[in-house]
Amino acid sequence: MRFIRLDMKGTWRGKEHRSCIAGSIFSTEEIIWEDGISCYNLNDKVDAIENLYNYWTRIAMATLEDFKNMQVTIFEGYKLDTWGADGEDLAICTETIKEIDAYEFMRKVYDAKDKLDGLYENENGEYEEITEKEYREILQSLIDD
């Protein structure tokens, strides 16, 4: 099974990777580690990308600029029978598949969402819109093999 997540560039440890509960890294107490890697399974690629986007932009409150030092990590692994602290999947990595620049990846997601909502303004000052089908195709294409 394949999974997707975001990491700071240079911090992904592949098979040795494990996630900590957000906020515990800022604590003076001991870091609280998850049982595996926080991620979203890619059985439905669009759903996984939307979950990733929603977590980072709505819960973590990241802006597009925040993604400049990050990467999208896609890995092969197996899902654990438990959930992460924020309701995400937890998995164990068996193989790293791809590491993609998160800024460009998320910029494309932002643009697709704006086009879907009729809010995307091109360089000529014209608004562009896309259908739900076109939106899903754009997101799907971001991680097609």
C-alpha cells in the first residue's frame, strides 16, 4: 500500500522514520512518539491529497510560503491498526517511492482549488474555472506514476 505525507527537507528517514505528536517537540517534557508514520493512504489519490492539504492548511495553519522547505514523501508500507493523534493513518515504511518539492506540489493544489471555486485569476486578469472532473484529474496527475 502507498502513502503520502509532508516532511521538512532532509528529515525523512525512510524505514527508520517515526512521527511525533505535533506540539510535543516544543515541550520541555519528553517527546511523545506515534506508533508509526503519520500519513494518508493513496487508495484514493484525490482524497489523500485533499486530506494532506486540509491538515496542513487548516489544522497546522501553513501558508504556501511555509512549504518552501518541505517535501512531499510517497512511500510503500503497511497500515497499522491504529490512528494518528489527528485521525490520520499510521503506517510503517518498507520503501521510499518519491520525494517531491512540496512548494510546487501545494501551489498546484492551491491553484486547482481556486479554479474549482472560480477564484483563480490568470496573468491577464481573467478568472478561470474548472469542473470537478478537471479538478480531480489535476490532483490525480500530481502523483501518477
